[in-house]
Amino acid sequence: MFLRPAAPALLVCTLLAAAQAAATGVAVQVQDASGKVLPDTIIFAEQDGGATPKPLRGGEIEQKNLKFQPLVTVVQTGSKIAFPNNDKVRHHIYSFSPVHKFDQKLYSGTSAAPQLFDKAGIVVLGCNIHDKMVAYVKIVDTPYFAKTDGSGAARIELPPGKYVLKAWHFNTVGGLTPEQNIVVAPGDALSSAVFKLPMKPPAPDADAPGY
């Protein structure tokens, strides 16, 4: 008896259903001490016994409207970040951070080579020409990370296992990085976590009216 092969659409549906069934992770909400949501918080999960290697995801921080965009970036250790200058003026970007010191002389466009970030930690960026320009790079020794959105929420896809979940914000009092132990079980149910971070007063906005 001749058996017809499974229809492509049926095969695709079967594969998608299997992937969704295996999808696990954690949904995180971050707030300050008063309950106000905190965008631009880096969330990362470190697995017991070490994280499973994943392909490195490079990053990009552009210079536009005399600002670094985005303000906060997270990458895995060993990743590269490009710094295209999309302004009409030239910039001279630098970092004095011990984790990764560099100095890119005056340039415009995409002529500057990407920077390799090969140590975990925090890098603060500045511009020698425009003092108000600042940005932050968080480098983590794990492929499991995310950044909170405008509602202070983030989600990380994780294989089943035990993890230490950490939260970092550039304006936290004392540079604290609080952590929680979580267990991700097999299945499609998300774990959940809430962080409340003590924050320093925000720096004055030099572009604000009356400043």
C-alpha cells in the first residue's frame, strides 16, 4: 500500500506546536522603590553549571541628534558593537571604563571599526566634542538576557533548569545588581519575577526648558 507523504503545511504545524510546547522562560517586571516602572533595565539569567553557548549577537549604537541611541545596550561577552555616526557633525567617542577602554577619533558615517567587548562588566561611553552625550553597555557572560521596555517588562526564553536571575540599571543606588533564584520547568508556562530597585535622583536634563 502506497503511503502519501505528510502535507508540508501539516508538517510545519507539527513543528511549530512542538517548539511552542518546549518554549519556557521568565517574564520580569522591574519597578523603583515607589512602584514606578523602570525601562532600560538589563535582565540576565546565569544557569547553574554554566550557560549553553549560543551564537553571539552583535550590537549597534548610533550617534543621532547629538545622542547615543540606544541609551543602554546589552551584549554577550565576545560580541562586537558598531558605532555609526548618523549626525551631520563628526564625533569623537571614547570609554575610560576598565572593562574596555577605547578612543575613536573624529569621524562621520560608518568608517569606525566595530569594538570588541571581551570582558564582562559595564562600559560608559562619552564624546569628547559633545559632553552631554552618554551611553551604557552591559556585557554579560550568558546568552540569556533582555532589556525592559517602556512598561518595565522583559521576557527571556530559557531552557528548563535552575538560574540566578539578575537586574542592572545604570542609575541604581550603589550600583547594586539584585538577584533571585528561579527554576524553569518544562512546558509552555512562564516563570515570573519582580524586581524593585533603589534609584538615585535622575540627573538634570540640560535640554529641558528653564535649565
